Amino acid sequence: VDSQEVTDVTIANLTITSGRTDIYAQPVAGYCQLQLINLDNSSYDFTVGTSLTVEVTNSSATYVPIFGGTISDFTIAVNRAGSLGFTTSATITALGALAKLPKIIDAGILSVDKDGDQIYTLLSGYLLGQWNQVSAAQTWATYNPTETWANAVNLGLGEIDRPGDYEMIARSSSDIDLYSLCSEIANSAFGILYEDSNGNIGYADSTHRQDYLAANGYTTLDANNANGIGLASTTRAGDLRNYYHINYGNTGSNQYTAQDTTSQSTYGLYAESFTSRIKNTADAESLANRYIALRAYPYAKFQAITFVLGNPEIDDSNRDALLNIFINQPVWIQNLPGNINDGSFQGYVEGWTFRASLNNLSVTFNATPINFSQVAV
């Protein structure tokens, strides 16, 4: 908490939720709630706005973060009372990095640029600090050697895919909250605005997933090591899109329609109309055609699968991969029951929840099939 280790309390009832549940929506701020059991009733310096990081040890006994954010609510309450006195507990609620963006109002002036560069322009102005913001108590001996002269300190800017895949229109001055504008750009370019476990905000462009998969392969998981109760895959009509009408250009007056008539005759019409910030005709047609190619047919997505991380049957590499879970992570789940996705599932992680109790930590995640994110498998 506030960069200080808290080691003299017991953590109970920890829940962390990050990512998204619907592939059609941008992720929202992650959420962490935990309880600290305070046996000696010592005072805390915690307050609203204080930074909070939750870390656990991996197979190498190295601490890795599973959540980074800031405290939004802080409650001290009596946990137990008796002849020997009181025991108190602190309940902390923290929000992830994306919670910052709706509170920032910006003029949103943008020149014509690719989607990743426009998002970088918007975020870097608030998440990259200047040298005069560095604490006077900071010394060179402990300073991050990767910082540049241009940006003295990183205040939460993560990996931004630059320049991006599609050229966006310019934007004149008009006040808007930063989350709405960045989400508008991301939706227009088929990208994802997200937060990582270190409390940084990143952006993945439309080809990020397939590029990562090609370079790193899948995280392979054995369903036999999962908690079988609640394991579920779901196929939804709501995931179908077989008619896509896009408005684009400087005034949104240009139109293009992509459709799959075979899907329409099989499943009925599932149409969507969208006003995009795409500038060029070729880009608009490419994006719309890609959208239909990915979404014209139903595929099973993984609604929920839970792994208890203390399970000795999970090997260390898989346990470490689950501790480092992230949105866009490619997973290959094997040895499923034969009537669930034919016993095997390949897809990308969309959202997850960590839950902890005494000596126990589990992660439950949902994932969409690769067919929803990339045309060529």
C-alpha cells in the first residue's frame, strides 16, 4: 500500500476482477476488495487515492503482481469484541487503472493518425510525468534506469501498439472524458483498451492477438486440473453479426455495408450499424469485411473455468502462467469432456476473477474462441 509492504496483518476475503465478459465492449476498471484482520488495533495510513498492489509468490518464490490500482473505499470496523478487548478489521476496495480515465476531461484535439498513435497522444499527456514531478527525496542509486530524458517518470502508461492498424480522422477541440474518447478510437479500429496487473493502461490493436500467438504460442492448460463444478462453455445468438453497416470519414457521411447472406439464410438477420472514426475507404471496407468474417457464425466461448492454484497436480509453468493471466492471453484448454467443444478449446482470455481464502487462491476466467479475433487460424 502506497509502495510500503504490509506484512503484520492477515488478509481475508480477497476478490479481484479484471477484464471484460463481453467481446463487444471495452474493458472497464478492475475491482479489488480485501479485508485485513488487525490483531493489535494499530493505525493505518491508508486513505482514498492511495495506491494498492496485491502480489503473490510464483513457483520461483518471486513476488508477482495480480492487481494494481488505487483505494476508493476504506472502512475500519470491529471484528470481534470480548473481555480481552477488541479486534478490528479494515475493508479495502480499490479500482484499477482505467478508473482514472473517466475522471479526466480533455479537449481531445487530434490530428489524422493511426489508432495506436492517437491513443498514445491522449494518454501520454497524463500518464508520463515531467522531471519537476520527481520527489526531491529520490536518488540516482534507486531510480529506474530505463526512464528517458523526455519522460522523467511513468505514472501508469503501459504497452501501446503503435502506430496501429487504421488511420483515424482528426478531431477539433471539444471537451470529453478520456475513457470515452479512447474507447471510441479503440472500437473504431477493432482494438482493446485495457489495464495490466501493475496498474498501467495499455492498448492492443486489431492484429495484436494473432501477432502475440504467432510469437509466443498458447498457454496449454489441462481441464483435468480445473475445478469441474461450474466449468461451462456457451454458444450465443447474441455473438452473431452477419450484416454490418459502417459510417466513416470526416463527417460520418460515407457508408459501407458488409454481409454474409449464407449466415443470414441459416440463422436470420443479425445486423449492426456503427459510426466509426476510420478515415479512409479502403480501411473501412477492410475492417467491415473482417468483422463479418469473424462474427457471421456462432462459436462456443468459455463462460467459466476455475483453477485452484494450490492444486499440486498443476505444474509450475501453468501455475505461473495463471498467476500472470492477462487480457489477450492465448489459451489452449485440453482434456475437456467430449461434449464440451469436442474436448478441446483454443481462444483468448477476456476477463478473470481471483478469489482467496485462508491458504487458498483460485482464478476463474472466461475466454472467446480464436475465430472471433483472427481470420486465419
